Amino acid sequence: MSNTNKKMPKNLTSIAEVEDAKLAVASETSKSQSRIVLERFLHHKPAMISAIILVLITLLAFTSIGYGPIPGWWKQSYLDAGAVVNGGKPTMSLLPTWLGGSGIQIGEHPFGQDSIGKDYFALVMNGTQKSIIIGVVVGLVATVIGAIIGALAGYFRGWVDEALMRITDLFIVIPLLVLAAVLGQIAGRGSSSIILLAVALGLVTWTGLARLVRGEILSLREREYVSAAQAMGSKTSRVIFKHLLPNTIGVIVVNATFAIAGAILLESSLSFLGFGVQPPESSLGLLISQYQNAFTTRPWLFWWPGMTIVAIALSVNFLGDGLRDAFDPRHSGKRRRRAGLFAMPTRKEKP
């Protein structure tokens, strides 16, 4: 017994030292939640590829023809008309001569020319600028309105929740395209029509985020730290904006990206129908609308803005998927499990 008692402190000391060493190593390698989310996002290959494509399109649109007083490096202007060369066909060639092509070259008008001789590359870049600006502004406006309304409804509950949700249901019941067309027609005829149109679209596209934020707030308001903040006398605004909304940042960021993609497609649809961006302004949807009759004779006037819309929308959607998986990895885990269920079992070879 005496020998055992003498050995116990030594064993306990060694175990404690091992545990302390493990804790020290864990503390050195521990990561914050934001760091974990960032690493998950950086390891999402489709999202990273989409981010690169989106950045390249944005840089090309804003640096080529310039923006406002800042000049661009492209010598052609989307305002100047000229002589139509070779039927306005694109001068860009990506097929080498050894494959029977004209060689890799850009030429004077890589995207071709329209019917009055305007450089179509400059027109597409100008339309891309306007579409990106509209998408970003709509995303910001819809995110702010949806987050505030959802937070107020989820926190106060009762008659406040009922009133705000009935207003939300009213916006949902009215067809979005019709409501956006009416507001777009009003906003699209004044000065600064691009920003006004974007704000108008943002005023009718916040409903989905409001419902999601409301659900999150209803769950979070029952947590202990919210009760502690209320017991310490924190103001309602501080509890909502300091303690509740920051914990819904994942839902807000992910849905903001999807709102941007949806806004670009909605603006393109409205401009195609004639209810969105109005001349002399331009957008990708308006370019498609203006040259839809040239689809069979001069298809490049239709394909370039169409492919740009598809590239931007897909890039933003894949970016949103990457953010969703980064904030909530359960989504990617579910997809992997579903893929595993439908995978064909491999036959093991007999020894």
C-alpha cells in the first residue's frame, strides 16, 4: 500500500503534464470561427473559380472603357458610330493558323459592330457595368430592408410580427415581375435612372431574406446571452444589432449573393421587355432586346451580352454556394451523403 501511495503523485503529475502539453498545442493551433469559415471557403473549388471569373469580368468592364471621369485603355467608344467594316463581323480570332484559322488576334472590333457602326465590345462592357451596379445596389438595399424587418419581427413577436409578416406576404402575393415592371417604368425615365431602378428593385426583393432572418432571430432570442443582455438593461436596438444580427451573418451574406444574381437576371428580363433600363442608358438585357431580331443574320449581337449574363449569374450563384457551405458545412455533407447513396458499389477482387 505504501509503495502504491508513493507512486500515485508521480503518475498524476506525469498525466497532468501530458494534458497541459496537449492543451498548449491545441491553444497554439486553435482557430477563430471567422478563420474556419475563410478556410472552408478557400477550399471550395467551384466558388474560387467563380470568384476569379467574376473579378476578371468586373475588372474588364470597368477598366476597358473607363467609368465616369476615369478613362479606360480601350480606344473605341460606345458612343461613337463609324463605318461598318466587313458586315460588322467580329475581328477576334482564337484559332491558330496551323488549325486552319486566321491566327490569334483581337483586331479593331473583337465583338463586332452594330448596325450603325458602334463598337460592340464597348457597348457590352458598358452594359456589363450597369448590370453589375444594379445587382450590387439591389443586393445591398434588399439585404438591409430584409434583415431589419426580419429582426424586428422575430424579436418583438406578437402584433409586430403579425403586421410585418402580413406586409411581407402582400409583397410575395403580387407577381414580382409585374411589381418590378411598374416601379422600373417609373424609375427608368428620370435622371440617374440606373440607381433609381436598382433601389426600386431592391424595395420588392427583400421578402425571402426577411423570412429567413425572422426564423433565425426567433431561435436566437431564447439564448442565455440575450437574456443576460436584457437583464443588464441593454437597449432593444443594442440587443438586436449587437447580439442578434451578428449571429445571423451567415444567412445574410449567403442570401445577399443570391439576391445579386437574381437582381441581374430580373433587370435583364425587365430591360428585355422594355420596362427596365431606358435609352440612352444601356444594360445587357437592353442590348439583347435591341438586337433580338438580328439573331439569325448577326448572332454575335445576341450571344455576347447573353453569355456575359450567364457567366455573371452562374459565378455569383456558385459563390453563394461556397459561402453557404463555409458558414454551414452540413449542406456539403448532405450532398456527399446523397452522392454516396446513389454511387454504384465496387466489386472487390478475389485474392
